Amino acid sequence: MSVEPEELGQSGEELAALLKAVRKRSGLTGTRIAARCAMSQSKISRIENGKVRPSLVNVEQFLRACDASPALVAQVMALARLANTEWQGARVMRRKGLDKKQLELAGLEASSTEFRFFLLSMITGLLSTPEYIRASLAHIPGDHSKTIAKKVERQQVLYDRSKRFTFLLTEQAVRWPLVGPDALAVQTDHLASLTHLPNVRLGVIPMTSPTGPAPLNTFTIYDDRIATVELTSGVMVFRDPRDVMGHLEEFGRLEARALFGQDARTFLGKCADTLR
């Protein structure tokens, strides 16, 4: 199936209407489908009216309850996969205001308890000094004072001990000269200081670590329900459990190659010393 990026995530209403049509064609009531799926009738109603985005498991249960044909199952599941994948273009995000994206991320952070970040080429905002954040936005025209303030404000979530964070940074991400040597040394010291937080695991993957499949993108996993992948032109959001699991497996392989604790602090200290 050929799909334009802008179509991703926009098929939710079409999926809801199709599921409702399948249920009506089966001759079953929403209450009966709910019983067969072990869901509440109100959830079935919200799915059919597009109020809730069903997971692929929910859709499979729904179709099985309706005794849908294999051909119809294939058609609906393809649509469900599109509905669970979203494209957020960089130009659209900039037009809406990058501070709005910070509010969306803060919402994700508030509703999640376990976070996994793989940072391929840059340091993420949660770990960044204000100077580093400012430099990361310098290539985008406009006043970014609100965005910088919100990025710094979001960092408070790291001190919420009910949440667990694992950050994996490549050596390239640590050393990338986004700011001058003095500012980068301060940024690197800041990374080392964050390794002391009890709910934060910060690992560094040295260039000398054992070789393995080369990672292609920065990505973040929220609990085991959402994975986001950052590209130059935008962000992909995956909700399909198969996609999320694929990223969890890749994260595990990368985590096995990282230095943590005192080993990470020693490595970061050497990086900072070369900058002074």
C-alpha cells in the first residue's frame, strides 16, 4: 500500500465508520460485540464513533467477534495500522509554534512512567543546558524564548521518582560541537551529574564498543505503548504494538553496548577534559 506521510494518522474516522459498518452487517448489537470482546459497551460505542483510537488488538478482537472474512480482516487491519501511525511534519510544527510541541511532550511525560531515549547525534532537551537548547534552535528563524523556557521547565520531570528514565547517548551525540568548547564541557558535566539521580540511568555508547547493527534514528519509547522516531523533516509516532516492540528490542541491543554509572561518569569526564 502506497501512503503519503500526510495520510498517516488521518484514517481514524474512516476506521471507525468501517468498524461500525462491519458490526451492523454482522447483525450484532454493540452490547453483544462488547460481550464477545470482553470490553465495555461504552468502549465499543466510543470506537465506532471515533472517540477512541482502537489498538490493533482491539480491532482484531472486534473483527473476530463479527466473524469477518479474511479479506475484510486484511483490509480493516491495514487501515488500523495507518490509524496507529502518525506523521508530524517539521514545517507544520514550526508554523503552529514549537512551544506547542513542548506542551504535547509534557502531556506524554505526565501520562507515562517509563521512558527510554536513544540519542544518536544530539542531546535531548530533558538533559540539555539552556545554552545547548538555545543553540539547537538557532537555525530556525524567530523568537524561541517560550520554547526554551518550556524545555527547561519540562526537565523537572526527571526529579519525579515515580518515573523511570533510561537515556542512551552515542559518543557522537556527546561530542557533537553544537556549542563552543567551554559550553560543551559544561553540558557534558551536566550529563555526568544526572547519572546520580536514582530514577535515571544514563548510558554512553563509545565508538570503540563492540560492533552491531547500526542505528539509523533517534527514538523515544513511552512505557510500551508509543514510540516516536525523529527525522530531519519531522517525527513519526507509532502506536502499533509490533512497531513499539521492534524499537524496544533495538533499544535492548543498544543498551547492552553502553557504559553506565561510574564508567559513564569517567568517560564523560574525559570528554569534558578534552574540551577545557
